[in-house]
Amino acid sequence: MPKITEIFFDCDNTLVLSEELAFEACADLANEILEKRNIPDRYTGDQLIQDFVGQNFRGMMISLQAKYKFEMSKDELEEYVKKEEDKVIAKLNAKAQPCVGANEELQKLYDAGNYGLAVVSSSALRRVQASLKKVGQDRYFHPDHVFSAATSLPKPTSKPDPAIYLHALEVCGKKAEETVTIEDSRSGALSAIRAGIPVIAYVGSYPGDQKKLEMAQLLEDLGAKVVMKDWSEFQDCLKEIEEIQAKAKPAL
């Protein structure tokens, strides 16, 4: 099997603690959309996270329409996508923090220079860039290697569609087996697995031991190779993946 030479990172709640901030803004807009249609249900940010974690806002709104059986025009959807992006970026610029230990591991990887580094996110590119910049991670990634399922593709999509990972592989000039990705959500892990990329499941951003255990089990059941509870475990997890890959039989 080829050696791993590229590391892909999800952004939201993998590198940057951004999901809670983003979902606060998303909940406000989702509730506005429901109210317009006289649908009595309302969301908190936490409830949105439970229903739609790992999806970008466009994906959430498509799921919301399916759940409540209504339709938004393309123009209305685009208007809300833009509103959401602006609201989330304002919150991120004010409050975003790095995931505990992520900056230290990125610095080690950057200094060693043994791997290419790229970000592969469902979120809009402006939002990803704002998150990385706010927490000082933008220095570790070439701007052309920050990928967004909402922005970087000819047709916007969202994880678990593997399109954004396939696009990142193409741009970085890598085969799936030469890469590894770190993902924290079901949709993110599925996106990478469907693209053939081995996954390190990061559960460090989930609240409480029970939730961490549940997510670890869920992501392993989906096919994640290794579980990482804290960024301090990253080098060991990477080594474990490299050993698994080295033992794998090459495709005939």
C-alpha cells in the first residue's frame, strides 16, 4: 500500500469549536422560516445539533423541508444561506476557540513537514476561513487546500456526499490510500469513508464521557479505523492508521 503523505482535517468541532456558535445562528433562521409557514415547532441550537450535526446550512434546510413537508424557492434558500453565513461569521469572529490541543498538533506537523495538510469541510468557505483565522490555524494550510462542500464544488453539496473529499484528493494529487482524515460527525465520517479515505474519529468536542462513548461507538460502527479522545493522542492514532494501511493488501 502507498505510504500516507496527506492529512485532511474537518474544521467544525474538529479543529475549531464552532458548531455551538453556528447552530445558535442557524436556529434563529430555521425558526424564522418555520414561523413564516405557520409551523409551530421551534428549535434551539442544541436541538438543531442533534438533528443535523455535520450538515451545512443548505443541507439542513433541505432536511427541514423534508421533515416538515414544505418547499422553499431557490431564491429564498440562497437568501437564507447568505444570511446564515454572515450571522455565523460574526459569531465566530467574536467567540471561536480552537479545539483543545489542536493548535499544538498542527504546529508539530507543520514544523516536521512530513505530510501535506488540508481542511475539508461542509461549511461555506468564508466561514471556514474565518474560523481558522480567528484561532490562528490559517498559517498551517495553503489557501488552495482549504475545501468547502458548500463553495468549492461546481454544484454545492454537503457531507455525507463524498464529492468534497474526491475533489480534495484530485486537487492535492493524492489517492485515497495516501491520505487520512479526522472527522467528528456521522455525516463527515461517511463522506470520507465513501471516498475510500481512512478515518480517525475525534470525539473530544462532545460533552461528557457518555456522549463521547456513544459517538466513538457510532463512528467505529460506520468504519472509522481509530478513535481519538484528545488531540494529545493524535501521533499515536496516526501511527496506528499507518500500520493498518501498511498491512492492508494492495488492490489487484
